[in-house]
Amino acid sequence: MKNPKKEILIVGFALFSMFFGAGNLILPPFLGKNAADSWFWVTLGFFITAVFIPILGILAHARLQGTMYDFGKKVSPSFSLIYCLIVYAISIALPAPRTASVTHEMAIAPYFETSSLLTSSIYFILVFIFVMNRSKILNLIGRFLTPLIILILISIIFIGIFSDNTITEATIFNTPLVDGILEGYQTFDAIGAVVIGGVLVISMNFKKEASFQEKKELISKAGLVAGLGLLVIYAGLIYNGALFGGTFEKEVTRTEVLTGLSSKTLGNIGTTFLNVLVSLACFTTAVGIVTGTSDYFKGLFDNSQKAYTVTAIVGCILGVVMGQFDVHHIIHIAIPALMFIYPITIVLILLNLLSEKVATANIFKAVVIATLVFSTPDFIQSIAKNDTITNIQSYIPLANYNLGWVLPALLTFTITFFLSKKEA
């Protein structure tokens, strides 16, 4: 590569833009408001699942240099296929519609008295048109949108930090670190890392002059650049949410906190500008998710254009149906899906970071099975509380924090690793 430092910055910024889902911006300020004087611990928890794990996912792809399918192939080809199907199904059914809901609450509802169903209908009709025409306009818009949004957010963060506000509220969380970890699930960034990483590897393959090691180093360093950017934005918004938390009503929504922060620091014009930019960025995200999902099913059915079109139609219908609900409702609906898929995704990322000598196929199978078994109680409880499951959870370490799978997965890895060493 002619200029490696420049390449690292370019790829790092591209990665940052891919992770920087506009819908995610509503999470940190609200989290900070509720965290109040415990904002640091909440930030640390949020960092683990919204930044650290996703960047590890990119590093795993840098080592693996394969597709999303390769991520779970060591468990079994059938498992990997089902995993990919679930990831794309979740993506098209939850984060994509959430972008429409965020757009309605930030850019439509404050100015027009129209229904959210009308917004989501028009929104996903436009999404479908762009998906079917694969317009390059969105890529051009995206290049300008992200820098502008970042500029506005940095302005909000710094104006807020140097304001006269102080943190006066006490946290509403019993375990701020854990609440930050679980809220980080809602960014969908760990799932995004598994999907985006595969796309990035394919893009890197076009750089034929670069060796395997150079590509690995480029992706790894770019991932660290993206992670640093995300940390600055997320931490800044969480801290500002804590600083201005006392100025908001108790029943305030996530979008209202973000809009409120903007209004208190930049005024009404700045808020309007941010709302429009976030809505456009949400739209590009939705188009990207539906296009990516449609591409996957097109490849699954022997490069069938019909499969692509049907998937796009289904995705946009789901978008209309789900996108009419408010953001809080979609986030609540997403909890069971995330409780199911996130633990599996995290262990797959961590295992793929290890060499084949350490993370053998048997270790992959054993750890994933243990994770599935011990995350199932959390999944069931997230749907409906069950006394029998509660009793079972009382015997599982960390289960009270919805992290009952962590120690069993670690223990399974350790035992399987030493057993495989003895057999060798």
C-alpha cells in the first residue's frame, strides 16, 4: 500500500460511518439522564457491548478474512446458515423499522400533525424504490451526512461540558454497569460487526497489491480508529445526558432527550438541522439494511433477482408495520431477540479471535451449546416472567443480571480446552 496511514484513516472513518447508526444516537443521552451520578459506570458498560465487542468483531474478521457464514461454520454449516438467517431477520424486522420511528419522532411529529403509520408508509415506499434502483446518490449523501452530524454532536457535547450545569440527580439504576451493558445490546453493533466485517473483507480483497498480513493490519488499526470515534461520541452524549438530566421530565422519551440536549446547547435552528440530518442518515441506514438482506437471500437462492425483490418487499412491509410504533415500543420488542442472539454473537466473536489451535471445532460447538442453554432462561424471562425459570436462575451465577451465560461459557471453554490438550 502506497500510504498506509491514509488508508487506515479512510477505512477507519468508513467503519465508523457503518457503525454510526443514527437511530443509536437516541440511546446514550437517555442512558446518561437515568444514570445521573453513576454515568461513568454506565458508560463503561455501554462501551463493552456498543464499542469494545463490535470492534473485536472487526478484529476477528481481520484474522479470519471470511464472510459472516464463516463466523459460525466451525460449529456446523447448518448452525451457521440458521445463525445468518436469524441475524438478517432481526435486522430487517427491528433496527430498520426503528429508523422510521426515530424519523417520525424527531423530524415529523414536532412539526406536522400526521400519523406515524403515514410516515412509515411513505418512508418504506421510498426505501423500496432506492433498494430496487440501487442509487449511488445515497452513498454520496452519506459521505456528507456523517461528518455534519458528528460536527453537530461534538458541538453539543463541548457546549454542554462547558455549561454551568452540574449533575444533581441520583441514578435510577441498581447496577449501572450491567444496565449499560444491556442498553449497549440495543445498538445492534455486535451484530453489525459480524455483517459489516464480512463486507469490509470483501472490499479489502480488491486491494490485490496488499498482502494478507497488510490487510489484517489495516482492518485492525481501522477498527481501533472507529472504536475511538464511537467512544468519544457515546461517552460525550451519556455525560451530557447526566449533566442536563434534571432539566427533563421523568416521563421524557429517548428522542426527546436528544432533541432537548440539542435545543439547550445549539438552539432551535441547530435542533431542526440535527433532526433533518439524523432523519436522512436513518433513511440511508434503512436502505442499507434492506439491500444487504435482499442481497443475502438473492445469493442463497442461486443469484435469483426474484428472491431479491421478494425480500425487499417483505422487508419494507415489515418496516411499515413495525415503524408505526414509537421508539420505546420497538426497543421493548427487541429485548427478547437481543437476549437470544447477542450472547451467541459475542462468543462467536471471541472464539474467532483465537487461533485454530486454541479454538478448535469441538470448542466452538461446546461453548456455543453452553451459551445457548444458559442464555435461554434470560430469553424466556424477557418474554414473560416465569417463577420456575426464576428459581432456576437463582442457581446460575450472574443470572440475576441477565448474564447467566457468561461463566458457563467461560468454564466450558476452559474444560474443553484442557481436555483437548490431554487427548493431544
